[in-house]
Amino acid sequence: MGKHTKKVHITGKYGTRYGASLRKQIKKIEITQHAKYTCSFCGKDSVKRQAVGIWKCNGCRKVMAGGAYTMNTPAAATVRSNIRRLREMAEH
């Protein structure tokens, strides 16, 4: 049986290198980039990261642009809400 990591989880591959604070930051990033996300087109939890900013749904085979480490970035959410607000203002 192989060794298990108690606290460091995915960053155990770095051993004692780079310092604890940097490994904690990398842990957060690597967990989000390897996670599966919900597809906005088909609704399945099958969107995975292909490369930096490229996300692909294995359910409906759609390819989407997103953030480097997460599917949706806070800046993208702000832009979407502003576009929606401006559309509503234009309709009235």
C-alpha cells in the first residue's frame, strides 16, 4: 500500500518543497481546476478542463471558454449581470 497524505492531499507530490503557504494556495487552485462542473447546456456534471481557459462537456461535447482554473470567474459574472441589466433597461 502507498503512503496517504493527511493534510496536504493533492499537494503531497511537492513534498517539503516551496513552503507551506504556497502549497496551500496551490492546493486550492488544483482542487478547483480538477473538479467537474455543471454544464449550462445539458445540465450534467461533466465539464472538465482541457487546457488553460478551455472547458469541455463530456455529456454534450460542447467546448466553452472560461477561467484558467475555474469554469466561471467573478469578472465574468459581473459582465453577465451588467449585460442582463442593460438589456432590461433597453426593453423598457
